[in-house]
Amino acid sequence: MSTKLKDLLRTSDLSKSDIELLLETAGKFASNPLRSKKTLAKKTVAIYMTKSSTRTRLASETAVAHLGGTPIFLRADELQIGRGETISDTAKIISGFCSALIVRTFSQSDIDELGKHASIPVINALTDDDHPTQLLADWITLKENFGKSISNRKLAYVGDGNNVATAWLTMGATMGAHIVVATPGGKWAPNENVIKQANEIAKKSGAKIEILTDAKSAAKNASAIYTDVWMSMGDSESDRSEKMSALKPFMVTPELMSLTSSDSVFMHCLPAHRGEEVSAEVIDGPKSVVFRQAFHRRTTIQALLYHLSKGDLKGNN
Ligand code: CP
Ligand code: NVA
């Protein structure tokens, strides 16, 4: 049975129709950012981050401002939560002042708890486990490039089986796409529960899911090659050298791109490390859509705030 979705805590919270609605609205905010400038008039939105951010912070603050609201940026070390105040008390206090809460942090369970105790919408702006708002920006970018033919295309992620890989797999499964994730496997493979869940979703959506350990097979005839950093925020430095050598064959090079379809695109959530997960020729080359993805971080977060505040999203349950 369908209910109202209060929060976006995970990519799997969104149904296909929620995503379609969000992307349609994001398209409108792309051409006219101020078209709903009264949505958050006289309201505030808290943006709480315990990890660094360039795009997500800028996109969130700008989205709130374009909806007529005032963003309030909060750092953990400046709040009492950094001195041991509980998550549930913090959630209740923020709910008393603000109309929504956007959170970037380490543990998924912390954001789940914020969602449980806040009476306002809580949005996951990245955890160690997921990055749902990123995938909304990525999917609208794919739609702009491929239109309706997207469902017939092979969409591949190569690299570390991290939070972005989880979001890619889950979004692709929900949208009924042909989705491929290639990692070195073992410690760097996507989470087993995430793969299981994506396969469950795919049974209903008609998605085709492939989990590989070879970058070349993933790239062959793919319409999109997506990659992300090899060391994510919060990853253990003690793994660095082992991880770097395991991931070396997954670097996106012009040779790897030459295996893809003639109209393929290169994608990256950014920040990027040229010479590690991607060569400069690829990310700065003609197939790269990375700055369009970054542009859509604002349009999609704006759409999310707009529809969550109106209670328009139904979720999956
Ligand atoms: N892609 C992304 O989330 O970028 P930031 O870490 O700069 O927010
Ligand atoms: N996987 C990266 C994404 C950054 C946007 C990280 O978590 O650091």
C-alpha cells in the first residue's frame, strides 16, 4: 500500500513515479529557478554536515534560497550534538525551528534516527552507505542525453563498490534500466544486501542487473560509464595502498571509453582525482557530462524540497 513519503533517507525509498515526478519538476527548475519562490517563504531549512561538501552544500543552500527560504548551515562541532546531546533531542529541537533538515554524515543509522525523531522532512545528503540526491541529478542528466531510449541502454559504473555504487544500482533497478556495476570484488564489492535488494526491485521493474569484476566487460557497448573516487570520506587510510592497487584496472581511460557506444557519456559525481579513477583526457573530454550532473544537484534538491514539503511523494511501501 502506498503512503506519504516523509523523508528521503535512502535511494530505495523512492518509487519510479516519485523519481519521474521529481525529474519533471527539476527540469522546470532548470529553466526557471524562481518559479516557486513562495514555497519556503518565511521558512528555514537546516543543513547539517559532518563531512566536507562543495556541490551538495551549494546546491542545497541555493535550492532553499530559490524556493524563498533561508538555509541554516550547521556543523557538528558547533552543535551540542558534538558534546553528547542525543540525536533524538537534536531532531526534535531542529523540527521546532526549521521546515526541513538536510544531512550529510557517516553512519546511515544516525540519519535513520534523525528521520524517526524529526517531525519535518529529513534528506540524506550522503552517508557512508548511500547518496540518493546525487542519483537524482545523474538520472536527469542521463535522460537529457538519451531520452526515452534510456531503458534500452547499458549503464555501467566501474570502480569502488561504495555509497555512489549503491545509489546507482538502486536507482537503475527502480527505473527498470540495464545497470552494470564492476568492482574488484571482495572488500571493494557492492554491499551484498544492496545487490539482493536491487535484484528484488528488478523482478518488478524489469531491470537487468549485472555485477562484474571486469571493467572491460562493463564498458563494452555501454552508453554511460560512471566512476567515483577510490578513497571515500571516512574510508580507512590503512586500506589505501591495497585499495589503490586493486582498483588500478578500473581507471577510466580513453582505451576503456573506446569500448563504449559511439554516443556514450562519461559521468562522475565529483570531486575527481585525475590520474587515479579517471584520466584527464576522459573527464575533460567531449564525452564528459560531469558539470551537467553538478548543475542538476541544485535543480533536483530543489524539486525534492518542493515535493517533500507538499507531501507529494508516495515512497515504496
Ligand atoms: N558530488 C558531491 O556530493 O559533491 P560534494 O561532496 O562536493 O557535495
Ligand atoms: N564516494 C564519495 C562521494 C563523494 C561525493 C565519498 O563518499 O566520499
